Amino acid sequence: MARTAYQFFGTDLFAIKGVSHNTVLCFMTNLGNDIHKFPTAKSFASWLRLVPNNKISGGRILSSWVKRGKNSISIALWHVANSIGNQKEYDLLPFFKRIAFRKGRVAAITATARKLAIIIWNMIFKKEIYSSLRIQVENEKYRWKRIKQAQKNIRSLCLNREELNNLINNSVLLR
């Protein structure tokens, strides 16, 4: 099966942890070589109805919702995204948890499915190989961004080291 999928798509979709034979078969039967009809990864994800329909007026987002109706490819990606949320270690798990904390599990599944669709489009259309290192670098960039944001917040409070240490020690005692 893996050899057939590699010959059909020209890339190894099984390199993505969580993608099963059913997902690849779904892509082969429902999409075929039609992925080349989509000029961008965004248009492919939009066709799968995995992107929000933002209503914008005056530069502000008034409402944001994902269109109804799913095809079998997006359902397969939903299943892969749900399995990512259930795993203990995975490259996309920090992304999933970040979205789930802010917006809930259903939104995290949709966002992760969209991210998977873009990864798969890039693998097939641009003949890129799946690199877990690239996703780990993204996660590390987000982590450093949060650290810099926390440092900026501490500077804005005008706390010295002693006051900061007292706050940290008191918060540990309250737990």
C-alpha cells in the first residue's frame, strides 16, 4: 500500500504520524490527481471547508465560522487531527493544545485538520518531504515569543528581582 501511494502521489504520506491507510486511500479515491487544480494550499483547505468564513468590515472581524458540509477527505483529516489530540507525544500536539486551550477541542480539531491539509498539499504539489524538525522549530519560536512577552509584562510592572522572587515563592506556597 505504501509503495502504491508513493507511486501515485510521488511522496510518502505515511511519514506523517497519525495518517493511516484509510486516510491515504480516501485521498487516492476522492482526490486523485485533481490536487494540482488548486493553485495554493489555502484554496485546497478552503475547498475542504476547513477554513473560517470571516466577515470583515472596517478591518474588524465581525463573525467567523466554518462553512457546513464536509466531504470524505476533510472527515478523514478530522479523524487524523482527533487522533493527534489523543496522543501523548506528537509534533503537532503543542499546536493542538494551544488552540484547544483558547477555543475548545472542536476548534482545535478543525485547525489541526487544516494544518494537515496544508502539509499534505505541500507534500504532493511541491514534492516536499515531511519534516518534523520544521514543526518543532515553529513550536520553539512560539515558546520564545511567549517568554519575551512574559519578560515585557514583568518590565512593565517595574518589579525588581527581590519582589519577583517573593511573588514566585508566595505563589508556590499558595498551591
